[in-house]
Amino acid sequence: MERQPIMPVAQRSSSHLAGTTIAVRPSTNFVTTPAVQELANRALGYLQAGFPIHFRGPAGSGKTTLAFHVAAQLGRPVVFVTGDDQMTTSNLVGGQFGYQYRKVVDRFIHSVLKYEEDAIRNWSDHRLTTACRDGCTLIYDEFTRSRAEANNILLGVLEERLLVLPVPNQNESYIKVHPEFRAIFTSNPQEYSGVHDAQDALSDRMIMMDVDYFDRDTELGITASRSGLAESKVAKIVDLVRDYRASGEYDQAPTLRAGIMIARMVASQNLRTSSADPRFVQICLDLLGARSAFSSRSTEERQQHRKMLMSLIDHHCPALQADDEPADKQPRLRAESGEAVQRRRSARSDSAHPGNGSAEMR
């Protein structure tokens, strides 16, 4: 499993973009597998050709992290925007905020006093305008949480490469989009709460790429990297979460985050990944059991759900299994343990019958 050293990190800049953009630098905690790399390479190809892309997938599927990973490979500053129901066009583009006052006193003729006063409204660029002017990579996270009318400004940006300013900026009414400008969008499926339907005209301008839950190898690599836990323990936790996800017995699907949380708790408290450890079991129940919603009258349903979770924990983290040993070594460990028990029994038998060789030892 290869670990790709790219992750987004905010850095201060002495340029005029300081405070607006995110610089990306190498890191060591991004884990990539063939499946992830294939998806990233496809997205990068579309972006390099000038097309905006849209990562669509459920919560916890790594859309935002993948967006930053792909954006980092473009080598341009990143402008990050988060969708919100209160988002307006001016929040994206900017507007006229405040006034600049000017006053001139003319005393050319000593007996005549002349005043000139005027007020000029100040224009302030917001993030979309900054990205369009300077050729940044725009990451618009959860863009469907913003209303469609707020995102209409993007239609001209993505197709005609022209940003129309909602309010004239002195003598500037349009901005020609920088040739290096690129856009990456992310969203959850439409059935999530707080999500608006994206207008067809905007969706038609994007390359939509569905992002599902990671494969097992990717989840193993990411969980091990984020928790620092041994892979022998991580494998049990990942398989437990994946099996629970496959069961469908929940209201909110358990994601990779649930596995990372369990693994980090195990690492920080030095727990055994075993059903014999009550603290480990309780952590699993806390983090996985909360994925289902029960009313106050569904006591029996709650008990059945807990019983199902306990059976999964017993299956993937059995009490009799050596906690840190690979599975192929465990049968041998049990056999050696049986031989040791037999030797102890023979020793007790010899002590009860001194004539069986105890004289030689003396």
C-alpha cells in the first residue's frame, strides 16, 4: 500500500491572496490504494482538460480529502468555500461595503472658502472572484446546501469563462476568468437533510464522479495511519465496522470515521481488541449503537440491536483469540498451550507418586 505525501495545509502568504487561499504542501498522512489513485487520476485528467468535476457520495466517503488531494497536484493556490443555506451571490463574488470619504478645502482666494466632499463605496472581492482573477483552484464543498439562485453566478464562470459582477465595481462589470482557474465540487446525495436540488444547467457543466465507501485495503491503510494502531488490531476494527455497515441495521450508515474513532480510543487507552475487554466493547457500542434511532417505547428493538452488535463484536474480536498475533499463528499458540497443560498435569502426577523418577532428581 502506497502513501502519497500530499495533503492540504493552510500557510501564510505575503501576497495579496493571504487569508483567502490555502497553500498545499507535502505531508505523509494521505493513504492511497489503486482504487483511490485510479479515481484521482481520472479527476485530474478532466481538470487538466478544463472541465469542472463533482464528487458525489455519502458522508464519510472521503470526498473533501480527495478534492484537496487532486487540487494539490494542480500546483495552484486553493480557494475553499462551504455551501450554506444562507449563501448569497454576494457571499461568493463580493460587493460594495463601506465608504471612502474625501474632503477638499480650497482657500485659493483668501476671502472665499470652498469645500468639496464626496464618498466612494469600497468594493471587496470575495472568494469566487479571487479564484477567477488569480487562477486558483476552487473547492466548493457541499455546494448543494446553498440555494440554486446563489449558485447561478457559476454558470457563466464554468461555460463562458466570464464572471458577471452583480454590482459594478467602479468601471468593472465583468471579469475574464483566468485560464488556470479550475473548480471541484462535492455534495451528498439528494436525500440528505438540508440539501437543495442543483439546477440542471449547473450539473450539465460538470463531470460527475460518484464516490462510494472505500474498499477494505484503503480503510485499513487510512485507519492505521490516523490511529497509529498495529494493523493486526486495525483489521478487526475495520472488518467489524464494514460488517455492521453491510447488515443495514442502522439509520445512519457507519463510515470510516467510526473505525478511526474506535482505533484511536484503543491506541490511546492501550486496550485489547477483544470482546473480553469490557472497555473496548463499550466503545464499540457507543460509536456503533448510536447509528440507530429508537423511541422510548422500543425497548425490545433496542435490545435486539445491541444483541446483534455484540454478536458482531464476538465474531470479529473473539475473547479467546490472541490479540496481537496473526490468525495463521493462533492455532499453533492454542496447541502449545494444550501441551503445557498436559506437562503440568504429568508433573502433578509425578509428585503424587515419588517412585516415578523423583529419586533420580534427588
